[in-house]
Amino acid sequence: MIVKKHMLSFLIATSLLLGACSPSADESGATESYLGTETTAKSIQTSESTEVKKESSSEAASSSQTEGTKEQSVKESQIEEVASEEPIDGYKTISVDGGDLSGHREPNVRVNIGFDDREYWGFTNEYGQLVRVTADAIVLQDDTTEPIKSNGRYYHDEAKVSGVENSNLDEGHVIADSLGGVSNAYNITPQDSVLNRHGDQAYMERNIRQAGGATNFEAIITYPDTETQIPSKYRYTYTILGNDIVDEFVNGNPDEYNKEQGLTTSESTESEPSPESSIVEPEKPSEDISSVDTNNNGMVTIKEAKDAGFSMPITKDHWLYIYMRDNDGDGMIGE
């Protein structure tokens, strides 16, 4: 009996001990909940880490793309810079100071020969000869805003192009100071002094000044050979007051040239001239239109020519022709 009681007590104690060691349902649920929370946290942390990695990767890609774009932009800029230095129509563009007196010219180049912000361009050929000068618009010198010297020039002297040492030749501007041209070798040619000061060159410049400027200006300069820097001929085309003008003349003394061409008045003979023969060109230098152009507009009308003693018609080979209007373009005026 006593043994049974001891056995029963042992079984009860064992049962209680086992019950205390076994987890309850709540504790099991809590454990599972904790494990689930820990798993979820790890999952969230992993997700956030993945997103950070993605963002870092995206930022790196974006940065790489930006740097690539910048590099491409720099390369394109460099290409454009190189392209701007490439020859234009076979001419390399160079800069020369407007007052450079050296007289030297580079071959196959173009130089801006306009004073200040004017764009006048001088072109050389492969021999360094100045062969062409262009300007979309001739802008007159402005002595109220520009640094003009007392003699009306921008610079104290002109370029010493080979040939100007000849006493009969001037340092002739293709585009004069008064028309906004500079004085370096790309705007200077050795030009007959009479032609430059009193001849067709001087009158062309005066006509442009009186018209207030010109447009579509072009000078074509020719030479007798490839060695000299002294031109043989000039051809100017430009537009003033709506009129397209062509001035073409040789680089020589116009008085002597006109005499050689038989365009000047012959000396009177001992016999008394008839009334018909007395209507001849006036005893004036043939290139002087100041006494013919009475209104000083640079152009001569038929009436002005007749009043000055010129007989009609005026043909294309007459020196006065270039100052008159040939409306029908047949090379004859006043027929």
C-alpha cells in the first residue's frame, strides 16, 4: 500500500515536470511569431538592400551616360573648331593687323580688310598675288565715332608691297580708307599715282562716297605674270542707288592711255575748224567728270554730256560711258 502511494506520487511529479518542460500553445505561437517577424525583417532588409543596389546601379549608369554625353559634346565641339579652321572654297582664313606694313602676302588665303566690324575680304592666289576683294556692303568711314587721323586715314602709312618703291606707283587701296578699308598688304596694290589720285580709281571712290555706300562690291585684279605684284588691270562691280556699275581700267596713267587709244582731243590745226568739227570733246583731262557731272551725283546724263560739249552717241569704248546709263544695254547711249 505504501509502495503504491510512492509510485503514484512519482507519476504525479513526473507528469508535472513534463508539463512544465513542454511549451504552451501561446509560447509556441509567440515563438513562431517572433521567427516570422525576424524573417520578415530580413526580407525587408534584403529588399531595401536590393533597391539601394538598383538605385546605385541606376545612378552609376546615369552618371556614366552624363559623362559620355559631355565627352561626346566636347568631341563635337572639337570637330566644329577644327572644321572652322579648314579652308573656305580653297582659301585659308587668317588674321592680319590692319596697319601691318610688311607688304608680305600668304598664298591661297583670305583676310578681313574691313576696319573695325566691317567685313571686307581680300583673296590671294597660289603666288601670293591679291586677285579678288569682296564686300556685301561698303560702310563709309565715320570720323565722329572712329579713330581717324588728321589726314583722314586709319593708319599712319600703307603696306610696302613689292613695286611701290617705283616713284610712279602709289600704295593704292582697293577699298579706300574713306570707304572703311585698312592698310595692310591684302588691301594694297602698287597703282599708278595719277590713276589712284585723279583717275578712274579716285572717281569710283568718290561715287561710292556720294551715294552713301555700295552693295555687292567686288574687285577682280589681274597681273601680267605670276612673278610681279604690280597689277595690269582692275575690274570693279558694285551697286549704288539701285544701279549696277562696272568700272574697268588698266593700271597706268589714264592721260597717256587715252592718248594712245585716240580718246583725247587732238591739237587744233592751222585751218579754221568747221562748226561740225568744233563739237568735240572738251579740252579737259578725259578722266575728269567734275565739269560734266554738274549735280555731283557720280552719274552723267545725256543732257549733262551734251552741255559739256560731248557729241552723241557715247559708245562703250568711250571713257564717259561707265558714268552713264545704257538703258537698253546695246553699248551705245544717246543714239
